[in-house]
Amino acid sequence: MRLDAEMPFFFGPDSGLFGMYHAPAFPPRRAMLMCPPLGQDLIRCHRLYRQLAQALAEEGMAVLRFDYYGTGDSAGDSAEVNWERCVSDATTATAELRRRAGVDRVIAFGARLGGSIALTAAERARFSEVIAWDPVLEGERYVAELDAMQAALREDAGRFNRPRSHSDVAEQWLGFDIGETLRRQLSSLRVAPANVPTLVLDSMPASPDPRWERIVSQRGKVATIAPPTPWDDLDRLETAILSHPLIQAVTGRLKEVA
Amino acid sequence: MMREEAHRFGRARHLVGIAGIPEGARGETGVIVLNAGLVHRIGPFRLHVELTRQLNAAGYPTLRFDLSTLGDSAASGGQLTRTQQVCADLDDAMKLLSERAGCERFVLFGLCSGAQNAHVVAATDPRVSGAVFLDGYAFRTLGYKLRHYLPRLIDPGRWARRLMRRAGGAPATPKAAAQPIFAVAPAPREEVIADFTGMVGRGMKLYLVYSGGISNYFNHARQFRECFGKVMNHPAVTTRYAAETDHTYILTGDRARLLDGVGGWLSRNFPPASAGRHS
């Protein structure tokens, strides 16, 4: 691995966005923007995103990983995370990736809310394709799940010696301050289909209800990844999410459409 | 005003970190933050980002970075043991902060395995003037066992449940085994005490903060003294037991109290010459 091919840097408004650019050995023909999820999922997926970026760079793609404003190493507090700003940051990052890689064709990848952001930004950022891994499509249900996990966290005997007060856990989701704006934005979120080829990688637990039809009916398809990913398991909240099948699925897809 | 810089650095350019440099902070004590477990440099729930920015605002240069093979850092390609590699990585980190902000002395901050790694370097490197150990080395003492088991022995409800089970009543509900996310490998107690004694002997300041999240081997403020003896009474040592918090400070109020404690300890022991010039 060429270490200098992975360069950390700041970019964007006031140089406040953190990025890690993975340059391939030869001039690339296409590039991938990796949109991270939010909250604890971002931390849990960090290793996997790096592994996937390295695998893609070895296949000749330029790759940019980055953090939205208020997340990771980027400027801003956790309470300032804003959905519109995340989508706008993804667009800013795409422009930075095009400039660095010298290509126009950019594919976006994202896990959970990262997939939702990639789908939402697809038109504005002119992605040629979106690969979304278990994206969140209906925000209201997702917010209810986070609220339920936060309520369970309050009395998690594996974590605290005594249950904590309601005020101790208020206005937070699983380790992060949540602003009223983000809560409102996510509560009303309904991700629309992207007008580009879309691949949904599904590793959610089996469900009798159709999950993805709404966003893949026109220009998309769904591929299943096993085993299911434990996104919502409070006992594994601090366990990294690693998935060799996910890396194989993404690299395989990109070979198909090379 | 402060700025954050992204760096790839180290003897093999294998390390990645973010330096926070307050304006005009030349020659101040630098604070270096080590990985907690396998979490990358931002720390559990972004603890390290919040910490370093708060310290930057108080005038301290900081570096949060990934040790070899963790986060975005690669292996150095050398033939070093893990301990030697940690020392080499910290040497690289101190050199970087020295170049960027003129730091000559350093405070190390580590949670769990980060505390263990900080301990190893603090025990051997004269440039380290202080350390903040969160849930670092500890031992189950007699006091721990009495505090842990005695209340259970005299709890009639517990005995009643046990007798019920014996009599074929309601089966015990099996609790899923805890996932070992973070762990501090044990070291001989005498060795740890000798290290602490050596550290304060050469003028280092220590801040030990242990949480309720390690109640399987630490359960009272008195246990600092029970574990490490009279060196814990040395004026250079400050201890705090935060029984209510968890191991990784998942609640933002707990994190804020931790960071205020660290900031206060730093300002008392390493007052920045440029204090008051920063906002």
C-alpha cells in the first residue's frame, strides 16, 4: 500500500470539512464518494469504510471519504448537525473529488443515513450511480427507533450502575447531542428515488413488508447481503461493523459496470 | 482563535492525526490524545474532538491521532513489539507537536487501552510531564470484594430468588455475555506502583479518573489507595471516581463534567502562559 496515496486534508467552507483522499496508482476513469452515516454508526463503520476505500483504490478508482459539518473530524459541534448541510457537504465533497481525481464520473456509496444522503444529493451532485447500504427511507420510524434505544439506554444495567434520570438522557441519541432542527428534519424525511441507477444492498433482518420498492422500481435493483447487520442492537453499540460480503458486493458491482 | 491541521506523519509517514494549534501558543504544554480501544482518533462519541477543541480554546496545542494499525494509521513496517511501536508512535507525535507549536513538554490523555499505552510512555519518556488516565490499571482489592459481595450476602431477596431456583421455581434469566469492547491487560501490581512512584518522583502530575463502567473490578474512591498505596496521597496525584458514569461517557452531561475536570486540572498544573488570549 502506498501511504502517501491516502492523504488527510481539510476542504470546503472555511476549510471546515475533513477528507481522506485515496489516490489510485494510475490516473482514474471514475471516482467514488463515500458518504458516512451519522451518529454512532459513523464510528462503527469507520474501519469498514477505510477497507472499502482501499479495495476500490487498488481497483483503480479515486475515492474520497469525508465527515459532514458537526461530525467526525470536521468543524462544528454534534448538536449542529443539520440534514440540509449534510446533503450540501456531500455536494461540496463531490466537487472536491472531481477536482482531485480529474474525472467527472462519480459514484456515491453510503450506509444507513449515509445512503439516504447519497440518494438525496444524487441530482445536485450529478452522481452517475448510487449504492446505498440499508438506507433510511422513512425518517419518522427511524426517529422513533432512536428514541426507543435512547430510552432503553437510560436504564441499561450493562452500562450504568443505576438508571439515569430522564434529564440525563434528554436531547441525545446514543452518545450525541441532537439539535431540534435535525430531529425535525429526520422526522419528516422521506427519501425520494434517485434519477440514476441505484443499487440497494440489503442486510436488514427479514421483513414481510416491502422495504425498497419505492426507490428501486424505476432504475434500481436490490442485492441481499448476509448475515444481517446489527445496526440497532444496544448491546453492540460500540462494536465495529465489519463486513467482507459488503466489500465484495460493492467491488463486484463496480466491476460489472466498469 | 485556533486552527486544526490534518497530518500524515511519523518515521514511516504511517500515522494520521489532527493537530489543534491555538493562535500564539508557542511553547505551551502540548496535549496528546491516544486511541481508546479500537475507536479512531475522534474518540468514543467524539470525546477526543470535544476535549481537544476545549483545550485549544484554553490555549493548549493538541494532537489527536491514530496509533499504528488503528483508525487511519498504517503499520510502520518495522520489527518492533507493540510496546516499542507505541513508544515510537508517541515519539513521532511529540516531534510533530514540537514542530508545529514549539511544545517541549507533554500531557498524555488515554481512556482504557489508551491509558495503558499512555502509562507505558509516561513511565519512560522524560518529555511527558503529566498524564490523564481514564479507567487505566486497577486491581480487585479486598476492599473491592467486601463492597461487592457483602451487600449480596445480606440481601434477603437474592437468597429468596436462589432458593426458588433450587426448588425448581422460575428459572434464572440468562443475561447475554458482555461484549469485551475495551479492556486493559493486567500488569504486575508492584510494577504499576513503581511506575507511578517514578512518575511523581521526577515531577510528573497525574490525574486518574475511574468510572462506574468498570464496576467489575473497581467500585469506590478508596480503591485508588487500596490498589496503588501511598503514592496516591502524593500531592502530584489527583484522583476522581465517577460512580454514576459509564466507561465511555455516552451521556453528554457526563462528558462535559469530565472535560471540565480535565481542563481544571490542566490549568492548575500546567497554566498556559498565553491564558486569556484565546477565545
